[in-house]
Amino acid sequence: MTMAATDHRPVTEVVLTPMRRRHLRAVMRIEAQTQARGWSVGLFLGELARPEGRRYLVAKVGAQVVGFGGMLFIGSDGHVTTLSVDPAWRRQGIATHLLAALCREAIARGLTALTLEVRAHNPEAQGLYRAFGFVPAGVRRNYYAETGEDALVMWAHEIDEPDYAGRLDALDRGAVSHAELRGLDPSFGVNP
């Protein structure tokens, strides 16, 4: 899967590919830049060693890894385990394309709902997830041990419906902004 960068940089091809052990040095560099206390190499290695029920992707520009994301598949639900983009490459749609690819994988596997935890004080990430139909469902108090920060638990339901595929297509094309998508149907993804 490829995409073009969208800000002031020259148009650049970004390729999404399965995460491999050889990518972990770059993944850990991004993790150190974006998380106070992120995943360890051992945790990533453990996830990659058990590919059944999991999908981990990296976003690359040439040989450079600029982002990564992962999802765990459990029953009819998918759990976004990690999603991060190198700060130098943010606001170019990389996280959107990574998450869209993971969502498509979940749909292909017959899943009907997605969940994740996001820092309660991270409105940018919450905005991205809302664009994908995730809505708040609860709070995990003191979830992030290094800061004591709460996590907002978010869910997207009915991802197997045609409307959700249309949402993914629109996001992936960059046809509409996250704010515009949120305005299309504020109840989309809310479990009745």
C-alpha cells in the first residue's frame, strides 16, 4: 500500500509493510521519541514471534521507518495495541493510513468492533480515532504508570457495515478531514 505525503515536503511515497525484526531498531527510536515509557524490544519481539491473531505494520519512506502500528484480534473484536509516527513525519496522513490498513485487516478477518486506549490528555490522537468512528466508552484510571495518567477507552462498532468501508476509503484518500468526517454522522460507531 502506498500514499503520498501531504504537507510542505516534496511528494514522497510511503509504503506500508509487515513489521519485521529488522525494523525494530527504527521502531524503538520512534518509541523513545514518542513515549515516556514505551514498549521494550522484548515486547515487540514477543508480538512478532506470535503472528497468529496479530498484525504489525511499519510505514517506510525509502529505507526509513517513519511510523508503525499494531492490532490484536480477539474473537469478533480488534484491539489497537500501538500506533506511532516519527515526530518529524507527523501531519502527513501516515497514522491515518496505518490505522486504515489495520482496520481493513480486521474487517477481512470478519471482526465487528474495534477498541483501544488513548491518553486522556491527548486530544490529537483522540481526534484521529474519532474520525475512524471510535467513541469514548470508559476510563482506565492511572493506566499509564509512568505518569499516572488515565486512559480513555474507545470503541468503534459495526465495522463490518458498508458505511464503515466508505469511511475508511474517504480517510485513506484524504478526501475529507477528520473534523469533516466526525460531522458526517455523530452517532456512527455507537453501539445502540
